[in-house]
Amino acid sequence: MTIATRRIALFSLVVVVLAAAGGAYFYATDGRAKESRKAEARKGGTSRAVLIGTTAAQPLTLEIYEEVVGSLENVMDPKISAEVAGRVTRVLGFTGKKVKRGELLAEIDAADFEIQSRGDVAEIKRLQALLANQERVVERQQKLVGQGFISQNALDDALAQRSVLREQLSAARARADSTGRSLGKTKVVAPIDGEIETQVVAQGDYVKVGDPLFSLVGTQRMRAHLRFPESATNRIRPGLKVRLESPAAPGRPIESAIDEIRPTVSAGNRALDAIVRFDTDHGGFRGGGSVNARVVIEVKRDALMVPEHSVVLRPAGKVVYVVSNGRVAQRPVETGLKQDGLQEIVKGLAPGEVIATDGAGFLSDGAAVTLASRKGAVQ
């Protein structure tokens, strides 16, 4: 055998020995891996448990409602006009100003009415003096008639003069009252609590009776118009509870009720107009604005409600996963109404049963689970 032949034979032997050693190591390692997986399976497979959230199915009072967007208007929006003629001497009200009932808005020159008032007072005093004198005349003539010194005709004439003076005094007092009222009308005051929408008059303007001065809106008493399709006639009726919320003041709802329903359907859009009157103590509700309304049509008590995402669609239909002893059982259910992220369960689940919520979509019947606490810690 030559040297080259011996080298080839030696190389082949080394290759065979290395291959045998590698195979033995592979089979030994694979065997240990299989034994490890079998051991984990015998321990219950906790490493494959699904982390889920849970909740208990509880019966709740369910409000069946319809939502609609309505419009607002002010119930009280008086137009303030001049009640006497004259020159405007002072203006205190302006657009956007919030006012209280009786607050002074403007003044009209009252000099002429003050002069007239002094004249009325003087006339009343004159007639009072004449009447007092005539009373004394009547008293004397009554005595003289009784003594036979004068005739009854003279007494009758004195009595008639006294009656005339009494009526004249009544008329003078009435004129004084009228002048006093006119004098009071020179001070323009707010008839209601509200806000000035428009200021028409300016200081120095001459106004006649009936000329507009201010437009005022009452911001507390409001009216909402809720328009429903004509098909809602049988569902919408007076007395239904309404929850109103303004886009300008989210999170500050007002509870009220439908006061009345317009007897006719709007010719423009064939809509049914339900009217809601309510009071508000903040500026979120404004006339001409919109309002979001939720009208409670019916109240359903003891409705079994669960989170909407706890109901999963499977080949068997809609199911929930009931949790018990670290595992879940698939439970087919029949569902009802869906509202505010909750789903009504009509059939298939009992009150108080604990079901999977978060992670329910990754479960299967009999799967092992790990429960997450409310703070997110694993239990």
C-alpha cells in the first residue's frame, strides 16, 4: 500500500467517526427536548394559558330610546319699545349685556312730565280747598233750612256744587296718576331676566311711542323642537322623558319631558314636531342653536347585559365563554338589544355567571385561562 492510499483510508475513517458522534449527540438532545415537553404537558400546560378579563352578568334596567337632533328657541324674547315720546338722555344697555328684571336700560327726558306732575298736584290742592269750603257751605245751609230761613232749593244747589267739585277732584287725581305713569315710563327697564340681543337706540335719539329700543332674550326658559319621522307617531307622545345636551356644553345634560306634539306634520319635511320646555342655569343652550336629545320610549327592567366584546361569533353562532376553575366553557346565547357598549342576552346565560371579556376572541371551548386583575396584574 502506498503512502497516498494510506492517507485516503485514514481520512475516511476520521469522517465516519465524526459523523457517528454527531448523530449520537442529535438523538440525545432531541430526546431530552421531548421529555421536557411531556413534563410541561403533565403539569397542566400553564404556559399556554390565555390572559383574559372577566365580568359577572348582571340584570340592569334598560332604557329603550331614540336619539334625534333638534333646534332651540327662547320662550321669552320681548321687543322693548318706547312708551312715551321724548329725547333719549341716557343709555345703559348694550348688545350682549346680561340684565336682571327691573334693571335700568335707558332714560327718556322727563322734564315735560315733571312739569305736568307739578301742575296736577296744584290742581288737586285747589279743588280740595274748594271742596272743603263747599262742605262748610252745605253744612250751614242744612242748618238754615232746618230753621226755615232759606228754601230747600238753595240747599239743593249747594249740594250739587259739592258733587261737581268731588268729581272734578277725582278727575284731577286720575290725570295725576296718568302723568305719574308716563313719568315712570321715561325709565326703560328690563321686563325679564335675560340678555340684550340688539341695541337699537342711542343717546340723543328722539323717539316716538312704539319706536324700538332693545331686543331682549330670556336665557333661562327655553323650548326645544325635536323632529321625528312621520312613522314615529305611535311611539312619540307627551310625557316621555327626554335627556337634552348642547354641543356647546357637553357633559352637562338636562332632564325634561315632552310637553306637547304639534297636531300637524310639517309640510316641508313631513316631520313630527315634539316640543320640550325646560329651564337652564348656564349659557350652553342658546336660541337658534342645536340640541342633542335622547327620548326614552320604553323602560325594560331586569335585562341581562354583558360587554359587547364578550359575545363572539363562532361556527355554532354567537357564544360567550363562561369561566370556571381556570378554564372556559363555550356557551351559545341569543342576543337582544345593543346599547352603549353593552349587549343584551335573552337566552343561554344566567345572572351572576362569570364570563370572559378582554381576550374572548382568542378562546376556544375548554381553553385554560389566566385572569387579569382590574389593575392589570395577573391572578
